[in-house]
Amino acid sequence: MLDQAHALADELIRLRRAIHAYPEVSFTEERTAALVVDTLNAIGGITVRSGVAKTGVVGEFGTDEGPTIALRADMDALPILEATGLSFASTQPGMMHACGHDAHTAMLLGATHLLRECFAAGLLRGRVRLLFQPSEEAWDAEGKSGGLRMVEAGCMEGVDAVIALHVDSTLPLGKVTIRPGWTSAAVDDFRGEVLGSGGHGASPHEGTDPIFMLIPVLTALYGIRARRIDPVEPSIISVGVVHGGQATNVIPSAVRIEGTMRSYSTHVREQLINEVERAFAVSRAYGGNYRLKIGRGYPAGWNDERVAGWMQQVAHDLLGANAFDHSAPGLGAEDFAYMTQKVPGAMLLLGAAHADGVLRAHHTPIFDIDERCLPLGAALLAETAMRFLRGDVKLYNKRSNTSSGT
């Protein structure tokens, strides 16, 4: 499978660069979706639906009997001005593929090539569902991301397992991170205002000062993780926006504070939300008040033990025992978690760093990957799916009390 994937390397690079040059932010991925549809139709033998979850694409192929495995790739870009200087850099001002979704899409198209060849040779039975997902990076007006929209569109119905991968520009080329259990954090945002009366800067005693009240509110916010949450439970609260006032001699009537909360377990997630409310309420002890809105984001992502085990074995067999990175999971968020809430699944992180020592971090203007990762990712996805459909690995299907992949 790896040799076959390497034979596709030039095509995968072409696809990735074509997508990279024309990035489209969340729920506007029309050109990218059209490229995906055209490529799937050129491969042939695939039932293709476009406009799923607004701008997503779903492909399906295989036999009428046997298990079904879904493979997911996200397609959206970020509102970032690219500064890589690449010959195929973004042609869209203020938009950039700064998280590798162009690579994910190319890899899944490559995996589709490989799996179609396996079916044509009569080696597999069952079905493959291809999920080219829009909007992993943002929400629509109803607060729903592309992953949730695809679940709501029925993309997980009849699926026995779902797999995905994500490039990691900080991990050496060819290294992989795949672990059972928590793999991404739940993310929630807060947007609040500390309210006072405001007044003249020369007479602060005549009113209430929200900037003064901001100090104990911030102390309370940052104290949540230190003193209110069980220290063995992973979580974080970070303030990213503080804004108030417009003149040096005017005490404003409100100060705006915005930030993010990250957690794994459901009870810690709820505790963080409650504690943020209590922190803002401190303003009342100083004669002020507050307004607060909590925005619920992605749930925490969970790698099913069996599915993660398949991917570990595939990575071991294709890339070798030394390919594994054993770093602890971080508190980044991924809306693939909506899919793994519905069916057993797992996501693998694939090293894609250039070897020159320059840190090209995700969500930065200089983000880039070593394109030699593209055939590796395609092979990892295809080989995992092939082993499941061939029956080499099995998954207990709770819906039918039978084993899938046999």
C-alpha cells in the first residue's frame, strides 16, 4: 500500500497545491468541493453527493454486504494573510490554508484511489464512505460547525467506524501520534462585560469604575484552574480579549472580556462554566454588575481503543516501530469529536515538519508542511480501511450485537 501511495505522490502534490492556492474559509468551500467532485468522478465507481452540510461532499462505494467505514477530511481554510512566499501561495487576500486541510483533502483523495483499486481487484467487501467536511475551523450563524452539520445530515448513519488524520507541522516527517482515549479537548468561549457607571477620570469616587473591578474579576478567572478545579483534571481558562475605554480622562461604563475554556471530562466542563459565572459576579461586590454569554463549542474527542489500535498497528507496519511519538495530548479542539460521539473512531496525527528547524506552527502566516507526508497519509488511511473491510481487524458493533469487519 505504501509503494502504491508513493506512486501517486505527484498527483497528491498537484491536488494539495491546487487547493492551497485557492483557500476558502468555513462554509464557502465551493471551488474546493468542485475539485473533490471532479476527482471522485474521474476515479469512477463512486456515488457522489455535493452540498451536504452546506458545502461538503460525500462519496460512497463498495459492495452491498459487509461493514461500512467512513474516512473524513476537512476542507476549510483560515482568515490569515499568507507569508510563506511559496510558488503556490494563496491567491485570495486574507485567506490561507494554515492548518493543513488542503493536505487532508488530497490525502483522502489518494486513499480513495488506493481503495478503489482494492475493490476492483475483488479484495474487499463492504462500503467506504468519504466525508469531505466543510468548516472545521468555525461555526455558522446557528453555532454549528461542519462536523456537527454532517452528523445532522445523516453522514454517520449505517457507519461502523470512522477514521481521520491531521498533519502536525511541529512533528518530524513520518512520525505519528495515535493514542486511545482523550485526543482533543472540549472548547467553550465566554464573552462578558464588567459594568459600572463610568465617569470623569478626575473624579473616580463619584461613580463605579469597571476597569478597577476588572482586576478582581481577572484574578477570580485565573484562580479557577488553580484553586477550583481538581488539579489532576486537564483544563484551562485563557483570556484573549480585554477592551474598554476610548479616552485617557474618561472612565468607561463597561469593559469587555472574552476568553476560552478547555476540558476533557463533562463534569469539569460544566464546572468551568459555572465558575466563570461566579468570577464575573465578583463585580457586584464592588458596586458594579456584569453581562455574560457562554458559547458552547466542540465536545472533547475520544479515540476508541480498538480503532486506535488498528491505526497503531498500521503505522507500525508501514512506518516502523520508531515512528511513534508518545507526547501527551494537548487541549486543542477538533470537531471530528462529533463523529466519534456517534460511532467508534480515531484520529491519527502525522508528522509533516520541514527538516530545516524552522517552526511553522499551525494557524500562523508561515505554516507549511513537507509534502512527502502526503503519500504516507493516504497509505495510512487506505491500509486501515482495507484491513477493517478485509476482516483483519474487528470491531464489536453495539447496534447489532455482532462483530463488524468479519
